[in-house]
Amino acid sequence: MTSKRTLAGISAFSLLIVTAACGGSHEKAAGPSAPLPAVKANLVKAETRDVPRTTELYGTVAAGKTVAVSSRVMALVSAVHVKAGDSVAEGQVLLDIDPQTAQGQEAQAKGALAQAKAALALAERNHQRFQNLYKTGAASELELDMARMQFEQAKGAVQQGEGAVAAASSVAKESKVVAPFAGRVASRMVEPGDLAAPGRPLVMIESTAGRRLVLSVPESAVVASGLSVGKTLPVRIDSRPDMKEIAGKVAEMSPGADPASHTFMAKVDLPIGDLPTGITGRAFLATGSKKAILVPAAAVLTQGGMQLVAVRDDAGKLRTRAITTGQTEASGLVEVLSGLTGGETLLTGLSALPRDGSPVESTGEVTK
């Protein structure tokens, strides 16, 4: 009996301790939490306005003139006098081709011409002889006609021979390949001992004066912007940020779209002549207007690879929003593509985002 009373007393005492402990924990959890410190910052409104709709076009810088120099002679290259990057003057010798083949063809043409001239002299005397015989009745009209025909054929053979000599002499001059204009050697495709053939590029020459940005423009952008020859486009060169934005003028444009890519080719003249060819550039084509949400760049913070803004809600509390940004205008306003609807009150000038839910105190009036 005594042991039962003892167990009952211990159970009651344990229940009392557990109840007291639970009650104490509940009172502590239900107690008031420490308030978050207020955040003081300048406030600004996210505004909505009409902004130009711009299509960004990527292109490649090319020389104003580029030519692949070749030769009409099929012979071995005997010497190459230039290398890539060399500046050349108009008429400067670029490479030599073995002249023996061309000289042989020229000599052959001159020999044929000499034979034709000798045949012409004989045919001319024979024609005169038959004319005299015909006058005295010693030759028939048919014989006179035959002599006249041989004379005309001989004159034609001489003219043909003179043309062959001129062509052979012109080809013989191709033993020295010269620059067609002043410029720079973009590349050379042969070495001494290589075989030059008609139509095979030997040296690429590009002009040093004048540069163009070659663009592929989608047909929708052409229609929306009315792009045409003579239109001015803002251009930026990716590798030359020091140049900032330059004005380019459309000099050439294809009359129709490429059937595979559905794009038009446009060549934009650049007012700079010292750019290397092959580098990339961008042109900006205005294709109308659109509604855009704009916020100051000072209101956008980047943390963990995300772009964030701090918004003051209707209760005056700070709320963090993740946004996606677009282009930055010259005025310093940033276009927000997603995350805001316009009209929100944003905090600016923060070095880091405070805790979500912090009360916001303005250091001045809300600016637009």
C-alpha cells in the first residue's frame, strides 16, 4: 500500500513539472519579438513611358575595297615579295611567275603574224596582176574574183595574227603580278614553287581607307524601320569602347532577302579608317516604340547573380523583388522587363539589401 501511494505521488509531481514547463515555453513564444530597425533611403517611383523600340544588329567590319589578285598565266611562282600586313602601293610588284611559258606563246604568235603578213603581200601582188590581165582580156572574171578572195583572206589572217600577238603580249606581262590599288596585304595564299593558274587567288589586298560594317537585317526589322540606302545608324565597335557610339551611313543594301535566312544584307560606311577588318560591331535600328518600365540604375542591386530592387509596400515595409533588366538609356534609367508593373516606390542608394519587412523611412520626398 505504501509503495502505491509513493508511485502516485511521484506521477503527480512529474505531471506538474511537465505542465509548468509547457506553460513557460508557451508564454515565451507568445511574447513580443524584437522590432526590425528602420531603413532610411531616398525613394523613387518606377515610371512607365513610351520608349523607342530598338533592334540590335551584329555585323563584321570589312574593308571598303577587297580584291583577290590572280594571274592569267599557268606557271610556277618563282618569288613572292610581300607578306600579310605589308602596305603596298598601286602597281607594286607582289610576286613573280616563271615567264617562259608566256614568252613562248608570245613568240609563237609573232611568228604566225609574220607568216600572215608575207602571205598578204603575195596575195596583194597576185590580185593586182589579175586586175591588169583582166583589163587586157587575158584573165577571166572568175580568176579575178579568186585573186580578190585570197587577198581579203590574207588581210583577215594578218588582223587575226595581230590580235593573237596583243593577247600573248598581255599574258606575258602577267609574269609580274602587281597591286591594283594602294592598300594592305590581307593574306597571301602561295609560296615560291606553287602553281599559279587562271582564276586562282594569289594575294588578298584590302584598302586602308574606308571601313564598312556588314549586317544581316531580318526582313521584319527592314519593314518596321524602313531601312534604305542613305539612312544613318548608331554603331558601336565591341573591341573599341573608347570610341563610344559613332554614326554610320547605309551605303549598300541587297534588293531582296536571302531565301534561306530571310535577311537583307546592308553595308554601313563607318567614318573611321584605322579599324582592323574581321572584328565585330553592333548597329541599333529603331523599329517603332513600346511601353517600358524605367527605374534609376541606383535602385538596382546585384546579389548572387540576381538583379534585385527594394520596394516599399502600402504598409511602409520593405519588400525585395527580383527583376530582369534590359537596355540602359543615356539618362541612366534602366528598362525593367519583368518583376515590376510600374508605379512601385523603390529605395535607391542602398549598398546592400536590408531584411525583408523592415520599416522604411524616406530621407526626402518621393521623386518620379
